[in-house]
Amino acid sequence: MIRSNSFTELQNKLTDISGPDGGLQDPRLVSQFVQLMESASSTEEKSILIQSLLETKENSKAVYNRFFSVGGIETLGKWINELVQSSNSEEISVLHRILSCLNKIVVNLDILERTKIYKAVKSICKHSDINLQTKAGALRKKWKEMKQPIEAKPNPIPSDVVAELPAKHPREETLEETEIMENKNDNDEDYSLKRHVRYVLYNKELKLIIIDLMKTA
């Protein structure tokens, strides 16, 4: 197979900025890599660049952070938008490789919200190729699970407070509360407040309510 001059030139440049295994290793060279991505036009050029990403080690955090910051994810999204309507087998193969790459790269919520990559992957779910639909759907599901809020666990109830709480019937779901009065000598003219400290146990969560009442004359 005869290679074009532009492809040969791309190979040479990629060799200069890649490690021995073909993946990216030096964060300082990632900008050059993304520039190669932005100038790639053929499916062959895109495939070899994606392969370099696939061969980049997953624990190369500095490399990926640099890739995110210089627009690498956005370029992958642009490629998806260019190819998503295609039924050409080579271009479908590139889409598969992009999805494999995105599945490998550990993105966070900030990246999903800042870029349009989620929307781009969603568009693949309507592709005529069933395997592409399935692969894109699995990636979307993985990302959607990241976006689900984590349920906060209630703070444990202090043992001294538990001792003050009235006994609860096993089937009873009503509000529980105990009240502790903090009193000073009523004859103490310098003390002008009565403090009510109320611990309320509601839906397995302890809430502290403090009410300061002005002492009446």
C-alpha cells in the first residue's frame, strides 16, 4: 500500500513525540500531538493518532491532564461529528476506535460539562451500525453514573445524646426528640438567657436545634 506524503510526514512527527511503545509519555509534547490531531484529514491519519492514545498508559495522569487542557477531547468530539453520518467501513472503524479511546481515558464531571463530548457520543447512539450504538450506549451509561449525586450519610449520633433519647417502638416512624435545658440561677442578674438545646432525630439523622429565649423580668 502506497502511503501519501502527508501520512509519512505524520508518522515521522509522531515517532519523535512518542515513547518506545508508541504511546505519549512526555506532557510537554502533548500540545504537538493535539496539533497533529487538528491537522489530520484522512481516516488513516486519524487512526494512527488514536492508536497512539490507546497505547498511552492509563496512569499517565500528567499526559492526560495536558491532553484535556489543550483541546484533545474537543478534537475527538469534532471527529465524531464529522464521521457520525458515514456508512463507510473505514470511518466506522475510526468511530469504534474513538469510543475505545474515550472509554479508556478517565474523564471527570468537569470535562463532561466543559466539552461537548457527551453530546457527540450520544449522536453515535443513532448510528445505523448496531455495534456502534451498543458501544456508545455503554459509554454514555458509564458517564451518566458519574453524574448521579452521592447520597450523604448521616453523622453518627453521640452516645450521650442517644442515652437521653426516649425508647422508640420498632414500627414507629414518628419524630423523636429530647430537650436539654441549660439554666442559670434565676437570681443571677448577669444571665439574661435561657437556652433550649433540642436534639431531634428525624429520618435517622440527628439535628441540633438551639433556641435562646430572653429571660422575662
